Amino acid sequence: MNCKSISSLLRSPPEAFAVITGNGKNRHLSGTVKFFPWAEGSVVCVELVNLPKSGSPFGFHIHEGDSCCCNFEKTGGHYNPSGAQHPAHAGDLPVIFSNNGYSYSVFYTDRFVPEEVIGRTVVIHEKPDDFRTQPAGDSGGKMGCGEIAAYR
């Protein structure tokens, strides 16, 4: 199964996507995140290659910023339109597990629909989110990033 088969299963193409690239330390990290409309939220399909083989799991969030430039310094904080406490931000997503450098994950969230995250960034962090520390889960530095765009 891959993200393309999710499109067939849901009988619709994604509405948004991000192409993930790694930072200097993780320059071979790459992949895609696709956002499909479903029910009152989104099905998110994540496929990544060349993740570090140790240190898994990794934090995974949607950030407010619109750019991955400048070593991911312009990603801003977690996407949090309702002002919720962590880990209830709309941008707080499940952690990513590395399986010998590969990760594939599909999940549903009712915290946003795809069109609400277009123009934002999706970030992979060096450490797992602890789901307690305020304001953002103490998930460490940013090792991967993608700018979320409309899928058309």
C-alpha cells in the first residue's frame, strides 16, 4: 500500500501535499505528505525515506510558517488556530517511526481539513514529541520540512 492506493481507496485525489526535504545533517531525507478530505477532517498519508536509523520515533507537526528556507527557520510555531494547549494543537500529529530509514503512515484527524493547511509547513523533528511539555512538546530540532501546497 502507498499514498496512491489511498487515493484509490478514498476515491478522490489529495487536496494538498508537501514534498519533504532534509536539512544539511539529514540531506538525503525525502518523501511526501498528502492530505485527503474525509468526513469532517483529513486522511494524512506520509511516506519518507532515508530517515535516521536511530533516534526513532520522530516528532511530526504542521507549523504556522509558509517557508522551509533558511534551514527551516521560517516555519514558525505549531499550527494552532484555536489556541489550544499542547498536544491539542491542530498541528500536533502522531510521531513518525523509522523502519530501517523508511516510514509509511496513514491516519485520520478531525483537527483540520486539507484546505486549512495549504500555505503552511509540515516539519519532522529530531526527537519524539513528549505530548506534555508546553508549548510544543520538546521534540528537538527540525530535520525535515515541506511546504504544503494545493494538489492540482
